[in-house]
Amino acid sequence: MILTDRSTILLPAEKVWPFLVTPAHFVTWSHNLVSVDAREPFTLGRPFSAVFKWNDKPIQFLVTPTIVEPNRRLELRFDNAVGEDVRPDLRMVESIELQELFGRTVVTKRLALTHHGIAWYWVVVMTLITALGHRVGPDRLKDLCEGRPVS
């Protein structure tokens, strides 16, 4: 299952990039992320652990940056899920691409989930909603980058 979200931030890519690779910023804008044990900017191949809240239950992952192209692309692989009612083979790959156009940055976020155990019909529904629907709620990354309070 692949979920996609796209937004435009009113800043050049070089100003958006630090919000992607700095752990404290990443936790602030990333949906359902509670904590990461990284202190330095994400580096290619250097793993760290992260805790998400899913259905009010914590899930811990080992996260490895697999692509780090400054001001262009960040890809993180989430493996070794540990948590109540979570499949240990659950894997997520989050890819964030930046494309600068006239001083603005189009941010495309893709989340690919495998071994999730979600029924096929819900996968179809969620894929259609993300492909055809509109964002519900604020874009926390956009708000953080543009200096607005993050809710």
C-alpha cells in the first residue's frame, strides 16, 4: 500500500531540507511520531530507533536512512516493528522528495507499507482516498517551515 501527500511550501528547497533531516524538527511535523533517539541530522546508513503511536499504542521501529540527497530527497526505511498487535515483519518506507520551482518547494511524501495485515479492500479504499482526496487537517511540515504554530 502506498499513501501519497503533496504540498507547496513558500521557501526554497535549501530552507526546507533542515526540517526533514533534523530529528527534533522531524518529530514535530511527522504524523504519529512520538520520539527518535537520533540527535544529529539523519545520515545515510546510520540507523536510529523511533516510536510511533498507532491506535493509541506505541510501536518501535529501527529506522535507516537509505537515500539522503541534500535539498532533493530523503528516504527512510522502518524495520523490526515491536509493539502490541503489530506484525514483526511490518515494513514502512517513507520517501520525501523536494522539487523547487520559482523559490517555492513542492514536497511529495510517499509512505509504502508492506506486511501490514490490513484487509485488501481497505488498502484499495485508502489508496483511492490519498490519490483523489484532499488533506484533512493542517500540513505540519508546511506550518513549521513557514513559521506558523504547529498543532
